Amino acid sequence: MRWVVCVVLLLVLSVESRADVFLIPEYNPRPVYSLELQRTGIIGDVRVGFTVHADGSVSKVSILQSDHPDLAEATRVAISQWRFKPWTVEGDKPSEQDVIAPMKFGFDVYLSIDFNQRLKELKCRDINEAFVRLPEHKRIDAAPFHYTRAYLSNACSKATLSDERRLALIAKMNRMVPTIVRQCLSSPGSRYSRFLPKDIRELL
């Protein structure tokens, strides 16, 4: 099971001169994409600005745009810890540089084009052992549910499935997890998708 937080671009602007310093990351922890956000299907982009100083420290972290406040906070916390390789201020090298970095929070980005078929054909017998091993409160994070959320979030265009509708479907599935697990355990020969909400089955 994977999720992704990507820094998709690092745009560096010098505040003191036209000369830029090539910033070399030394400590750049990824923002934490919490299980709660993954469970609810919250995905999106964050655009963050910050200043890197010659000693490698970071300050003035500012969220310029965010699709969700929790994504913004996760980004702010991570960026505040970032450190870069220090440089010597001399000649045309500035003492600090402003940076703008877009970040992307989301599920697996490499789902195959026919991934929905794999979900449709997945048999309960293939996942029941994992269900049994997991404590009941953790079953919501089991791979079949994670990948169903990923499919709804990545493969369905916004024209097909609005964010509001997608989040509602994920919430509906989450509420049904205990029932789906129970049905799968009692019908190992059945397909997992058979027990999903009808609205989700129709999108697979």
C-alpha cells in the first residue's frame, strides 16, 4: 500500500540579486499524509513559499494556496524542518533566497489503466486472510479499501465524479467496511466488488 506526497517543482527566486544559489537539500522530510486524510479520500495540491538562508535554515513559511487546511498544515510543519547545504555569501551570492514549491498529496499514481478490472475480479478468498489478521478498527485501511479509494480518486475524472460526490462515496464505503468484511468472510467465493455500494460498483 502506497501513497504519495510529491514536491513537483522548486522555483528559486533571489531576493538580493539576479544570481541564484543552487540549493542542495540536506534534510527535507516529506509532509505527513495522515491515515485520516487517506481514509476520507482528501487529496489535493499545496503551494508554499519560504525563505532559505545562507546557513541552510528555512524561515517565513507561508501557504500560498491549499486545497484543504490539513494538507496546508502538514506542509507547513514539514517545510519548517527543512535544511539546505549552507553557502558562503560573497560576490553576487545572496544571503537568502525565496522559494515557491508546489506539493501534491494523493494516492498511488501508477494504477494501471485496467485497475478497475482487477478490483472487479478480486475474490474474497484472496483478501479474507488479511481481514482476519487485522484488528477490526484497522480493517478500514486494508488494501482493497485503500485501492478502491485510490481508483475513485485517480482514475475517475472530475467530469465523471465531482470531488463532493467522490468524498461522499468514500465515506459511504468506509461506513460499510464492517459489513463488507463480514460478507466477504462468509462468502469466500464471491467477488469483493459485489459487496461494495452500488454507486461504486457502477464506476468500476
